[in-house]
Amino acid sequence: MKTVWLTRLRYLGALLWVFGFILPLPLVLVPFLHGVDPSFSAFAPFLLPAAISLVLGAILNRSIRIAPLSGSGAVVVVTLGWFLVSAVGAVPFMLELDLGFVDAFFEATSGFTTTGITLLSGLDTLPGTIIFWRSLTQWIGGLGILTLFSVLVFKGEASHKLYGAESHKVISERPAPGLFNTLKILWTIYSTFTLGVFLALLAEGVGWYDALNHALTTLSTGGFSPHDASIDYFRQAGFENYRLIEYTIIFGMTLGGLSFVIHYRVLRGKLSALWDSMEVKLFWRIIAGATGLVFLNHVVEHGFSGAVDSFRYSLFQVVALMTTTGFATKDIGASFFPAMAKQVFLLLMLVGGMVGSTSGGLKVFRIGVLWKTVKRQVRKTVNPPKAVNPLLVDGKLVSREEVGRISALFFAWIVFIIAGGLITAFFSDLTPMAAFSGIFSALGNIGPSYIPLKKWPELHPVIKVVYSIGMLAGRLEILPVLLLFSRKAWR
């Protein structure tokens, strides 16, 4: 047992050591945000945790001899790594904004898991380095950089196990042979698309700072914005191109919600990748169907006046929730969206984006498999007893083990939502709809909910802790977090 935990500490040390070089990155912007002679207070919130992370990481990484890492050990390392990085990443919020640890940990966890729930208000007046740190946490968490940290330090079988422990970020079909080549391709595409959104926003009249922050949180499907009004800020501030800016964000969120294997195939000239699989077809159908329902519900309730704008608002919010980005041009709890639209939004929170994307949620592929499983069970009742009823997706057999895993994950989601909703209701005066939407938002790594924005900072610390665990569970797909409660994980 001692050797096992020393090995795990070695990997966590490597994670801390690399993370120590990430923490000071917001300081690059200090001369642009504070002038040519900034005070030490602009540097301290990032340099102090960076120094601690580097020193502690170096001690653990260099003083402990490496040993083979088991599959369950890799899951434990990755899960603890997410908790650890969120805790260290909370320090800038504590030092700069004088937040308590629970609130700072919540904010950092929301960033790294690309959830986008925030306890902060007055974002337009907060220090620029802190705003950029929020955006950066989402971008570096988008593709699962925590395992990339370890892959950069450790080679061989352990790196594959660590990469595989991050669940839904792992793709069944790799763009290229070899883990390093796969990561290089994925991060190149991710960075290029982020740059593309940044340049597009610049061309549309957005300032470099807003363009940078929104580009980082769009491709990562995180949803943090430098403004309390989120994307509606551009309309409120009088930007002439605000409609074009919104469509650019819609396009960027869609890129983040699609599998990066699809992006790779399209970039290699295979445009059919955009419609040739069950998952991508279902992805487009859900977006189209949900947009139609939300738009129709609004028209029936409020009439055809401003129908073009109503369609844009509907499409924007559907894509924002489907991809779990969480940006907003309208408050989803406002009367603009009638009752049925609000129910559609809850369902979108459950579904999420595609496997191999930066989105959260249960994933479109798994929803498709569950639906096919139901259809197969119906067929079995009418077919002869000896008839073979294989479960096929895109002509490939889905194993019983995979169906069982998806079913277990779905059941764990339901249990987590029920438990989180009950805890929220017990420790607050929120309505049942708001209480359940909060844990939907946290577990799905989404952001928006039916909890009023002014209520979030006032929530009981127990709720904030439960939601922080929920955000991490959703990012790692619940089962790895549940493993921490098993005795065998600690042996």
C-alpha cells in the first residue's frame, strides 16, 4: 500500500510541477491592463500559488521513485488531480477577491470543468487578470489538459492509462497512431479554432480583451464571460454587429460540441463526416428539433412580432445548452421562454454534446445507444424467442459491457440529480424546479439554471460543496469520483 500511494503522489507531483508554470500566465497581460509600472499586488495572487505548486511538485516528483501504475490507480490519480488543481487554482480568487475557500474552490472548479456557474458579480469591474484566469481555466480544462500534464512528463503505458482515465474526453477512434500524435493533432485543431474565433470577433469590432476571453471560453464550451450580461453585453453596449457576433459564437460553440475526430476528418477533406454517423445525425436533429420547439413555443405565447430575432435567441440558447457552453443572450428563466421551452432546456442539459468534444452532459452517443436499447427490447417482445437482436451503431456491434456501462452511468446521473436536488431544496428556499435545475447545471457542466443569479452567492456552503463535487463528477463522468468512496481505491 505504501508503494502504491507513493507512486500516486509522484504523478500528482508531476501535475503540480507543470501546473506551476500555468498559474503565472495571466501576468503576461499585466502591462496592458495595469500600465507600465504595476504594483506587486497585481503579481502576488498568481506568483505565490505558482511558487508553492512548483516547489511541492518538484519535491514529490523528484524524491519518489516511479513504479507501475494500475488502471484503478490512474483513475484515482486523475480524480484527485482534478480536486488538487481546482484547490490550487482557487488561490488567486482568494488572494485577489478575498473569497473564502469554499467559494473560491467552487469558482475554480466551475472553470476547470468548463461548467460556467459563477458566484461572482460585477464582472465588468473586476481585475483583468482574474477575469482572464477564469477564461484560461476553462480553456485548459476543455480537452483534459490534466492528463496532458502527466503525458508530457511520463511516457509509456502510464501515460495511456492516465489519458484513458478522463472518460468522455477519450475518443474511440484516434486521428493518428500513437498517443503523442493524437494529442498533438487534437490540441492543434483546438488552438487553431480558438484563434479563428478570436480573429473573427476582432474583425467584427470586438476589442482584443473581450475577443480573447470569449474565444477561450467558446471553444472550451465553458461559458465564462467578462460581462455580467454575458453575450447580450454586445447588444446592450450598442455594437452594430451584435447579431453577427452572436452567430459567430453559435458557430464556435457548435465546433466545441462536435467530436474533434469529425473536425480532423473534415480538415482532411472528408466532408461526409458531418452527417455519416448515428451520433452526428442525432446531434443535428436534436439542435433543429429543440430550436423549432422553443421558437414555436415563444411564437404561440408572444406572437410573431420580431420573429427573426426570436429565432436567433432560440437557436443561440439551444446551442449554448446543447453544447453545455452556457452563454446567454436571454435569461432562460425569463418569461421570454415559456414553460415548454424551459422543459426543453432541462432535457438539453441532460443530453450534452458529442463524445470526443469539449462538451459535458451524458453525450449524444449514449442517448442514441439507450434509445436503440429500448427499441431492441420492444422488438424482442414481438420476435421469435430464438431470434438474434444485435445492437448495432453505424454497422458496428455495441457490446453488452458497453451497454451496461452506459446504463450504469445513466442511472448514476439520475441518482446524483435526485440527491443533489433534495439537498438543494433542504438547505434553501428555492422552488423544486430551481433546486433540480441547479444540480442539472453542475452535473452537466453547463452553467445556466433556474436559480436567480443573485441567489448563487447566498447559497448554503453545503450546496456549494455538493455542486463542486457534482461539477467534478460530471467532468469525469461520475464513476471515477464514486471510486474514491471505495475502500479498494485507497489500498
